[in-house]
Amino acid sequence: MSPPVGIVGGGAFGRALATAAARVDRSVISWSRTPRDSEHPKITVSSDLGSLRAAELVFLAVPSPHVPALCHELGRHLDGAHLVVHVSRGLVGDELETLTEVIRETTPVRRVGALAGPLVARGLAEGEPGGGIVGTLFPEVAEAVRDALGGPTLRIYDTTDVIGVELASAFVGLVTLAMGYAKAAGFGPGTLSVLATRGMAEATRVIEARGGSARTCSGLAGFGDLLAAMAEDGRPELDFGRALAAGESLDRAAGRLGAYVEGVRIAEQILHFGARNQVQTPLAATMAGLMNGTLNKEQAAAALMRRPTRGE
């Protein structure tokens, strides 16, 4: 009998992961500080992190700012026999530390990975056909994710470019926020296309500066994920971008949408990283300016359009 799948996080994505695992007949231990009862017989809800010892694979589905402290707690209950895979689109600090790096620094777990790609809570929960990608250096981690989630409607690919997966996923969140803003501001398809393409080109520069592969941006973690976002797959970054264009404050938009949006922090993080490492990050600079109030719509468009053009 397979060990249960552990889920850390009781938000929409954590609940969707639990449902997806239960759908393929896996038992699930779902942890949350404020647990909600589950009606599925395969899902056990707990507020005790120690209950996750029984799992082999543990998914970490919490916003990136909470990961370091939570991992310090989690590290008291897990050991080298466990596998941990996070699903966040966030990064930590201005040096763009990835969450797999944080997990390895703060827990005894060595075999880690990141699940990314065009996966959203609603699609996972309802079993829509789709796919994702696991960035990991350990084949057994990718296989464990396939066993936990894969099935007739979900294909799980893998790559050893862990940094590329995590940074591409983070950048998609930022570009999606920018696209939501641009749509609400009235920009047309041509502008949106250039914004998306150059935004992902910016992602490749940052990924390479952090030691990842630019190729990862063209796969599921990068453009694959962005295409799903542009097809209006229901992720909150689009709505947050629209709210920002309407002049709504960041705090009010976050409260109204009821979701944490990683892209808000990522713009400043990437901007600072680029400045220190001589990497051009015009989209991050523009979005940071829009969110901190130093740029308006016209100034943002002018800042991007007056940049010198060169060979693609």
C-alpha cells in the first residue's frame, strides 16, 4: 500500500492538489493552520505538522513569504526519507533565492523539486486535461509526483533545470500581472504580444544570470504557463493587474481578490537583482514603478517604448 501524500497549505491550490491525488486513489494528509473539513474519504485534514511524517511525498502549497518559517517547523518532523515539492511562483529575497534552496537550507530533506506549468486550482480540482513540469535533480521525485497526481487527464514532465523552472514560473506571474494591467488599460493585441515576448526574454536573461537554462522558458514552466494565463484560466494575477489599472490600492485589491499574488513582490526583487548583476530588467522596473506609484500608465508605456532596439 502506498504511503499517503502530504499537502502543506489549505488554500485553493492545496485543496486542489489533495483532490487530484484522491482522484487517482491516493490517500492524502492535508495540513493547514485553519483546516477545513473534507468530505472526500481519501483526504484526512489535520492541524498537526507531525501527521506529515507518515507521508513520503509532501507538497508545499503556501505563499513564498511563509515558506522559510514554515520549513523551520516542518523540519522537526521530516527527514532524508521524505520528498518535498513546492508549487509556489515566488522567490525569496533580492538575490532570487529559490524555494527548493530554502527547503534544503531549513529542513533535513535533500530530495526536493518544484512543480510548475499551466496548472491552476480549478482545473486540478475538476480533472481537466492538462500537464505540468517538475524541476528536480532526483528522478524519484518526478516519479513520486507522477504517481501522486498523474493519470488519464494529467501529464507530468520533468527536467533537471530546477532554477530555470522556478524562475520561469515566477516570471510568468509577473508577466501575467503586466498583461492584466495592459488589457485593462486598453492596449491592443500587438502591444500585448510584444509585452509577453519581451517579458519572457527578460526572464531568460535573469535565469541565465542565476545559472539556469534559457531553454526552460520556452517549455511548460515558461511560455506554456503564460499561454494558459492569456487564455484567461482564472489565476489571480490577471485580476490584480486589472485592479491596478483601475487605480485600486495593492492592499485593497489583495483583500478583495482573497488571494496572495506573488508577482507583486517579484517585480522589486528582480529589479534589485538586475541592478546588482548588470542584467537589464525593464519590465520588472516598469511594474515596480506602477505598483509603488512612481509611474502612471503613460509614463510606463513611454519608458518601455523609448528603450533602444537591437537584434532579437
